[in-house]
Amino acid sequence: MSPVTPNTPPGPRRRLPRSFKELTPSNHFNPKTFFREMVWKAWLTKRTGSTKTPEFPPLGEDGLSLTWIGHASFLARFDGLNVLVDPNFANWLFLLKRLRRPGLRIEDLPPIDLVLLTHAHFDHFHKPTLRRLTSPKVAVMPWGCGPLAKRLGFARVIELRWWESFGSGDWKVTLVPAKHWGARTLRDEHRGYGGFVLEHRGRRLYHAGDSAYFDGFEEIGRRLRPEVALLPIGAYYPDSFRRVHMGPDEALRAFLDLGARWFVPMHFGTFKLSFESMEEPARWLRELGGNAGALDRIRFLEEGVPETF
């Protein structure tokens, strides 16, 4: 049984903060430590990575191509369907510096048919990026997020609750549970969050959004049987971050719970959102995958380079 009741965010109702410390991520540390570790050190770090002109492969009727833009942002291409998930092309998130460049330019995106937004946090629901998209047709997001999408150019905005689906033609998308939270500011705890399972002609792609580990991954795998799982592996240290994020160890466990064929890691190496080094999540996942005999099922994508599945 999942520890999270579907359609109901876990935990008590949020109250106004009593100190500035409570405004730092999940109350993990004091503001001085936050500024030193996640702002000042990032300012002193040179931005790396390169923006590429993508060479999109031809796709057959049941083809699937994934391009990692960076962080949790992906372009998924199917035959006749182009999908963006949590697109973010920002060089800065307020004081937080992007430390790896986006893998491609927003101008090099193909025409976008569908945008999936997992929750309202600024690194996933990035309004300046969304405004720059050229005539996106449909946006799908959790409950309570629709008002944030006004005047962003979408022809249609769909809100879902956990296990609800929306589809058209050959595709269907289902919002699935996660262990996270959805508030964008201090007083909007009514907004939802989750992951998505996207189905197209028998192919099933799962994007977990942000989530801590919970036994709901097993239920997602049993009910929707995703083939490719995009799972976050960063922002897990100090350990108190694990209330809302996964480390590589828990992400690998979630992958095995899902029963998916491929594990694509994400949510690491782009923004410094926690205290572990930028390189550590990928290094540790490679070690864990090798020890578990699962390394050949983990696909590390290079930003801006499309790969077929």
C-alpha cells in the first residue's frame, strides 16, 4: 500500500515561516550555509557543457527518440508526436547559476505538440522558457497548476489528478503519484505534483518529476508497465533532502520496482541544488549499477544528443 493517498498531497498544511531559515529548501540548513554552498560556490564555478545542433534520427511507426536538454528537461520524439517534459533553458534561476549549458537551443526544437509539466517548482515549470515555445498545442499538468499557464501560448491546458489520463489519437498521458510537494510560493499548497507515463503506439515512457523514494513505484510499474524510466538521482545530500528527492541508490531501487527496461538518469549536473558534488550522482550510480548487474540497462544521455530506444 502506498504511503501517499492518491490525489492528496502528504503532510500537514503549511503555515507561514517563522524565520528565514524555513525558506531554505526543506529547512535543511541555515541561510548562511545555503548561500555559501549553493549560490556563492556556483557563482565561482565556470559554466561547462556545449550547446549542439541536434541531428534527429528518422523514426518508424513505433520509434522513440529522447534528447536530454539538461536537469529534468527532455524532448521525446515519436512518429508524429513531439513532446517536451519540464523544459528549462534558463542560465539562472534567481540566484542559482546553471552550471552546464542546455544541450540545444530552443530555436532548434521541432514543432512541439505536447508539453508535460510535473509540478510548479521554478526549475520544472519555467515560465520564460514556456513563453519562448512556438505555438505549443497542449499542456498537461497536475491539479491547481492551470492558472500558472495563462498567457503562455498554449492552445489547451489540461489538469489531471493522480491516475487520471488524457489522450488524443495515438497517445495518452497519465499523471502518477510522487513523494514531493507542489507549492510554488509560500501560500499555494493547493497545487499538485507527480510524474507522467506517456503511451504512444505501445511504447511507454515514464518521467518521475521530482520524488523521494516510496513504494508507489512498484504500483506504477504494475499498473502502467513503463519501458523507459527517467528518474532523478541528484539533490540528495544532506540526508534530510531525501524527504523529497532520491539519491542514486534509491533511484536504482525505484527502477527495479518499476520493472522498466531502461533507466535514464536525470536531475543532476545542471544546477547546484544540494551539497553533493556535481559529478558524484553519476559516478555513484555507475558503481551501484555495476554492483547490481544492471549497468547495461542504465543509459546516460549526453545533453543535446538524441538517442533512440
